[in-house]
Amino acid sequence: MNTEHNFLYTKIAKYCHRNDPFEAGGYVNKNFDIKYFEPLELNSNFFVPGPDFYLDIINKKDDILFCFHSHLFSDELSESDLNFVEVYDLPILVYVLDKHKFLSVNNKNERDSFLWNFEEVGQGA
């Protein structure tokens, strides 16, 4: 876990909680700006962003640090998550709402997880 990115983790967790009971997502660029994307349709089982998300991923790939989205309950990376990493060659971070846990996988298929409850680190973000 990179503690220099604590403010990012807190903002992402808060955004994901605000969208509960639906999955939400976006990406973080190399300037540490967060770009949030509304889902194409509200769904509690998977995050389906609109075409603007994929256009950004293709056109701005070199400026993207990682993509993120939420899971409501599952603390496992899905096949779709792993396929995304492989196809777009970008790392992802998944926030599991009910467990306050982040799961990550990078371009080399290295995986990690860490707990993150933003209430414990303060409400500023």
C-alpha cells in the first residue's frame, strides 16, 4: 500500500459508498486527479461505464495511473476485472463496500489487498 495515496483511497471509498447500492467507478490520472464515471445503467452486480470511459482509457492511457470501481460484497477480483487489466494494460483498484477493503491487480497480474475505512482516517476529502 502506498500511503502517499491515502487521500485518493479516501475519496474513492467515499464516492463508492455514496453510490451504494450500485457499483461505481472511474480512474485516477498521473496528476492524482480522479475522473468519476456514472454507470451506463444502475446495476448492483457490476459496473458498466458509458463509452466515454472507454474512449478516455484508449485516448488518455499514458496519463492514467489506475482505474477503479466498487464491489458491493465480493472480495474477489472477477474475470471481467482481470480481463480489463489484460486488454487495456492498466492496473485496477476495487473497493469492496461491505468489507472496507481494496483489492488491486497491476499490469503484471500481481495482486494485493488492504483494509480501508475512511472514517478511521478522518472525514476530510
